[in-house]
Amino acid sequence: MFNVQCLESTANEPTNLYAKYSLGPFMKGQSTTIGNALRRVLLSNLQGLAIVGARITGINHEFSTVPDVKEDVIDILLNLKQITLKGDITEPTLARLMVKGPGIVTAKDLELTSNITLVDSQQYIGSLTGKGNLEMEVLIARGQNYISSTKIDSIIPAGFLAVDGVFMPVTQVNFFVETSRSNSSSELECLILEIWTNGSLLPVDALSSAAKILEKTFGLLKITDAPPNMALSMDTPSFEEEKEEHLETIFIEELELSVRAYNCLKRANIHTLSDLLQYSADDLLEFKNFGQKSADEVCERVKLKFDKDLQKKYV
């Protein structure tokens, strides 16, 4: 039985949570293996929310200036990128901002849906220097890791300016190995793990989520019993169930489709790769405003990105 003990926990500010854990005891050499695996999952595989696009009234491109606003559009987009959100959404969600000047505009001025909350409501967005208005819509999405604005630009709706998607709730992870204090044997050791998060997720929840991901991943390697002299085989039913569950976590944003194809799929309530694979290429042609070119594009992107095929019924 492994023990997990919290050695230290601090919250210097809403967007900077820290905790230090001791895990073990492990056999000599295991701590480094487990520490590396947890660190990679914590930094790359946990999901979070982020603003991925903004539509500012009267603005057509990012090199514009907004009347009566101190910052230019690029500065505003960079400030939006710093806003940390948490919540439970499965598809991109809009939030609106309408502020009359003069005054300072912060994250608390965003009109969020009930299932999204701010981690730091004082995050600065811009300053209105005159009596003008600042009106905008921001697009909030769930994802993992980091997606650059150049990739997001091809999948957000027309009229929106892309914002780098920083979905990572864990900002930093350190680990090191110590001789186990609970046993005099030099063959036992413990893992010391330090986790920093952006406040959208508690370090303890991040650690628990990472452990579950690793448990599921290694569960795919479960070997079924086999008689002597026969090749061992994977536990096929469990593997297929896990594979299907994985498809449900892949959102169509990862296909990097054109705006037209992306919007058509969203209107058809297709949000994940699992949803999309329920349709044939011929079925896609029946969607409103979905033409042959868009159907070919979707088929090609699914094949290229995930090596999956939509059944083609048309010639």
C-alpha cells in the first residue's frame, strides 16, 4: 500500500496554488519512473478552459486600435489570454462584455454562463480613457495543453480574432527522490512531488486526475490468462471500451477544419470524434450548407490526424 502525504500547501494568490506531496514507499528505482510519468501527464494531459477567440465591435483585424481604449487590439488579446477560468462545459461557449467609459475593464465585466467561473476576477483587460464603449464577445472552449492562435484561427467562427489557447491547469511540476523515512531499509524510497496550478484546479485534484489517466493507460496492457505454449493476447473487450472512451474526449477542434465545415458540424451537434464517426461521408452531405468539398475535407482530416475512415457511399 502506498501512502500519499501532503507536506506543504500554499495559495499566494488565486492563480498560484502550490502543494508538496510525499508518495511511497517504493522499491529502489521506481520513484523516478513514477515521477517522470506523473510529471508528463500533469503538464500535458489535464484539461482546462481558455478563451480562444474574441470579436470586438467595430474591429476587423488584430492590428487595429479601439476608440477611447488605451490598449491596442493585440494588447487586449494578450490580456484575455491571461484570464483563468474553471467550469464544466463540453462545447465552445460565448461570453459577452459591454462597458462604458471612462474606467478600467477587468475580467469581472465578462457576462459568463452559470457553469463557468473566474479564478481571478481582477485580471486586467484594458482601460477606457473616454466616454466610449468597449463591446466584445469571447469564445471559451475546453481543451488540453496549448494550441497556438495560428491553428485556432482556422476553426473559430468568422469575425473572431484568435487567441492562443492555454488550457493547462498545471503550470509547473518538480520531483525528487528520498530514502524512505518510514523504513530503515535502503532499498525503499519515497517520491517528493511539487505541483503548481493556475487556480482552476487544486493540486490534489490534479494529482488524482493524473493518476487516473495513468491507471487507464496501463490498464490497456492487461494480459489475459492463456494456456502454456499459446501466445498471450490483449483483453480485447476492455481495450475496445477504453478506445471508444478515448474518442469521446477528442473534440472536432483538433481536426483543424475550415470555418465552414466546422460550423456545419457544430450545428449538427457533432462535438467529438466519436460523434463524427457515427456518420458516413454521404450523411454529411445531408447537413445544411455542407457540400462535397467540405465532406472531402472532413474525411481527409479524420484520416490524416487519427487514421480513421468515414464510410464513403458517394462516387
